[in-house]
Amino acid sequence: MAGSELHRARWLGVDVGTTAAKAIAFDEHGAALASGSAGYGTTRPRLDHVEQRGEDWVDAVDTGVAEIAAEIDLAEVRAIGITSQVDTHLAVDDDLRPLRPAILWQDLRCTAEVRELNDGLGGPGSTGLPVDASSPVPRAVWLARYEPEVWAATRWLLLPKDYVNARLTGAVAADPHGSFKVVGVGGRYLPGLDAVAGLAGRLAPLNPADRAVGATRRDWHGIAAGTTVATATMDAIGNVLGSGLQQPGDTMVVIGTSLIVGALDGGGTGAPGVVGFAPFCGRCIHAGPTQSGGDTLRWWAAATGHTVEEVLDAAARAEPGATGVVHAPHLMGERAPLWDSEVRGWFTGLHPGAGFPELCRAVLEGVAFSARELVDSVEEAAGTAITELRVSGGGSRSELWCGILADATGRVVRRSGEPDTAVVGAGALAVAAHTGADPWVQGAELARWDLECRPNPGRAELLGDRYAVYRQAYGLLTPMHRDVARPRDRTADPGNR
């Protein structure tokens, strides 16, 4: 392959996800030639604290690219694009040395700071959403309050892809869309951020995602020094690009560690709980991430002493609707469209006839219900009907789950042949940064599909009834979740910082 004129690697796409980094090398025509990946650990040192090591991201990216280099020649790679998880923040010093582990998007340590900011300042950010626990604003307040020596030494507060880019190029930059919670509609940081613990001076300069942040400083697994590195953006937009969305109402769903829904605007004016992004390369996106997608499946498997495969097999033996059992996957609060850091998960409708298979099916259906809630909100925001979901992510490899998603949402599900569509989107941004091409066109050319599921009318009606229970239970349980969460506030329990 390495010696073929038709199969020489030209573009490299990378995604730094929540559990692993994956890289794919593409040829001149967008065909995937080889891939590599490596995982890394997540630590939970205290209640509601979720962290990763920034160096682990760099090592995993390096390992993934080394795996590709062992298969094919990378000497003619012209550009690199790196996307990553968003709302994960790493504090580094002037020399790009991490000062502490990164605070992950799942982390809820800032609940008290969130309430202070929202109650005292009103809290609306650039999206019109309240400040939540994954925003850099309360995290800056938390660091200044509880780790002042770290915050004083912090030069930059970086997203994972911006940290890896800086290590490759020596240049520090962020993109407006990856920083959407602190960026206004004009693509600039919101005024007043410097009043929040000096946050503004620690945020990286902004650069368009489809432009180069810099060039590699040294040879890297056969990739020459001086190779273009795109600024790139968050994994959600990478997934939108890599899902081949083109027309108003085109929608993607990613079942990764979290679940992400994104649709192209069709003349809508937004909706509560949905992020309305500023135009990205000429198109507007309405999107939102839940807090837990595939992570719910992993949790349930571990909690019951089973493998993920055993859980999926058990769920397949249960009847649709799980004999009345309904699960909510809000294990660590919820992001879109609820933006509720204090809600927690539950099962309802338990009865003696509900065994392990029924509970497994309820878990899968519960994640599908959270997807429906978000898809419906995104449809309202986009102002056009959503009839088809282009699905990717690790969870999409289960045909059973794809079918449940179709029945629970009432939409056709088309599955991407490449589960890691963010990597495909990263490759499209690499092309754009080097050639000036439209990344939307590049993403559409790379998209491939391998499964289609249509909703079954009978199952869709049944799951519609279960979904109504899911929605009603959230409202009824909200006061109790508040009572459970608030005694754990950092102000009440400083030892649990």
C-alpha cells in the first residue's frame, strides 16, 4: 500500500476522546488507509471529581500515529487535524507543563460555584444557557478558591486538542466553537471574563477551526517537520462534518461516552436547552450533548458484574418496553437539554417479573429516551422536521441499540460505516487548513453508511408511552434530587474539594 501511487497517505485525522485517542490516515481521494488508537485512564479522586492526565492524551495520540506508521508510509502527509472532547480543561504553565490533572466535562465539583454565579450574575453565557459545571467560568472560580497556587501559575487553560496542537507546533490557539461557552456570537470572547478570577488572560487566542494553528516542529513517525496542523474544533462539530451533513434538517447522533445530537439549521430561532452555534464555514448548527450515553451501558455492566456484550445479549432477550421498567441515565447530572447538574439516574416501574434482561433493555431504552428528548429539542431549534438520524459512535455498533433508537425517536436511523466520525471530520479540517477547501464538502465525500433501521409502528407507540413516563418522572423527582445533591456542596463540605 505504501508504494502505490493511488494509496499514499495525504491527510491525518485524530480525535482525542474521553476514553481513547484514534487516528486515521486518508489518501488524496479521502479513502481511509489505516488507523491506530490508544486508550487512557480516568480517575475519580473524590465524589463528583473526574480527571485525566494531559500527558496521557499526548502519549495516546503518539501511539495511535505510530500504529499507522507501522502499516503505511506517512512521508507525504500534508496536514493534520485534531478534534477532541469539549468542556475538559487542562491548566498549563508558560512551558506547556500541566500543573494538575485536567478537569473533565463529566466533573461536577463546581456545583456550588455554578449556583453562586447563576444566582448572583444571572449566569447566561453566549448561548443563552445558564452557566453549568462544565463551563470554564465556575472552574476558574473553583481553582482560584481551592488551588490558588495552581491558578497563579496557570498561563493557559486548554482543551485537549489545543494542548496536543501546542505540543506539536509550539503555537497556542483555540477555536471559537470549541470555546462556545465563553465566546459571543461575533466569534470573540465575552466581555467581563477577566472579572472572573482573571480567566480572560488565561484563555488561548482564537483562530478559525479550518485554518492552520501552525506546523509540526520536528519529524514525527515519518511526517515531515513543517507539516500543517489545523486549529480544528470540538468533537461534536467534527462528528457533524464526518457524518456528511449537508442540507437543513440533516441530523447526526453520536453514541459515545456521552450522546451528542447536532442538526443543520433550517430557519429556526433556537430552543431552550439547545446550543445554537455561530455559523461554521457558512452553515449554522444546533446541537447539544447529554452527560451519559455509552457510559451508562459501561456503568450498568460493571455494576452488575457483566461485560458490555453480556448486557447487550441479555437486553435482546427482553421484550420492547422492558415490561414497564423505565430508566433515566442521568448518572452524573444532565447537560442538554436539561442542563441540570443535580439530577441523578433512576429506575421506575420495577416489579417481581423484571429480571436482568428487562433491566438491561431499560438501560438501552433510557439512553434512547434521552436522545429523543434532545432530538425533539434540536428539531425545534433548527426549525425544520428531522426524519433521519445519522448515527455513529461506539454504541452504534449494536444493531439492537440502533433499532431501539429508531423506535424510541420515531426516525429512520442510518449508521456510519466509521464509528469515529469525529476523526473523519478532523481529516476534513486538515484538508481545509492546507488547501482552503470547504470542510463540509470534504466531510460529505468521506461519509460511508452500512446499516439502516426504520421505526416499527407498534414498538414506536409502546416506547412513546414509556417516554411519557420518563419525562413525567423527571419533574416529580427534581425536588428530591436537589435535596440529595445540595448537602454535598463544596461550601458545606470543604474536605471534599
